[in-house]
Amino acid sequence: METAKKQTFITPQRTAFVALFAALICVCSWIAVPNPFSAGVNFTLQTFAVILAGLILEPVEALLVGAVYLLLGLVGLPVMSGFATLYARFPTAAGGYIIGFYITPVIISLIKTAVFSFTDKKEMSGSAKNSVHFVTYLILAIVVGILAVDKPGMIQGMYITKMSFKAALTPFAISFLPTDIIKCVAAAFAASALEKPLKMIRRK
């Protein structure tokens, strides 16, 4: 039994999912626009990518995606915002968001798995189930996703800039809120649309 588990832990399918989402996070990190209201932190699409990873992937896969992304940064590849390396980006006021990008997919995936294991046991029509899943995706993206990304970013931003909590709210959280909500809604719609085809792929 133990041998079988070890053989199926890393499968070609799981490897493909991890590689795909690690690449997506890297590409989304390169799409960066300066935020005039922040303290040197850019607008990027990373929030969309890491939240989508959490909504779609299994917890183990979400953990591996974050590990691969950080490993690419550790070896010196320019996978961070603005084509920066981990060593250049992490010591800055924006460095805390990297921690958020690592933990967010895992947290979302764990909560999603727990919620779906409960709701999917209930008898409901296909459309009702789809609605429940979409609402779950949306709530997890907006509430859990934004908090998990922004909180580590704000903590490090406060440490680097020596700002108080009140002073740091706008440059490290509130100024990103409108675009973050748009990215969260987009991630929820994408996860809902991809749910059925991905289930079919996983069954193969």
C-alpha cells in the first residue's frame, strides 16, 4: 500500500498542472504597472494567478506550485515583478507579497476542498451545485485571497518603510483593492468555467 502511494504522489498529470501554474504566475509577474498610490509596489496579475491556482488545484499541487515559483527565484531567474530576481525583490517594501503569493494558493485550496467535501454530499441539481461552487470560488477569492496576499505584503512594507499600521493601509492594501477585486472575480469565473473540463482530465 505504501509503495503504491509513493508511486502515485507525483504523476505526469500533477506535474503538468504544477508546471503550468508556476509558468502562469511567472508570466503574470512580468505584467507590471506602477501604482502611483503605493510605496514602490506595482500592479501585477500575480494575484489573479495565485488565486486561480488555489481555486483549481489540489492542496498538494498548490503547495508545489509555490515551491517551484520560489525555487526559480532562488536560483536567480527573473520571475518576480518587473523581471526582478528574488534577491533583488524580497528585501524591498514589496517583498512581503512574495510570501503571500506562496501561501495563498495553499490556503484557498485547503478551504475549498473542505467546503466542497461538505456541500457535494448534499443532494442538489447540477445547476445548483455549479452555483454553490461559483459562490464559494468568489468568496474565497475576494476574502481569503486578498487577505492572504496583502497581509504579508503590508507587514513587510511597514517594517521596511517604518510606517504605522494606519499610514500603511493605503499604499500596501487599499490602493490595490479595486483591481484586486476585479482579478478575484475574473479568477472565480475562470475556475468555474474550467471546473468541468479539468475534472474530465483528472479522470483519465
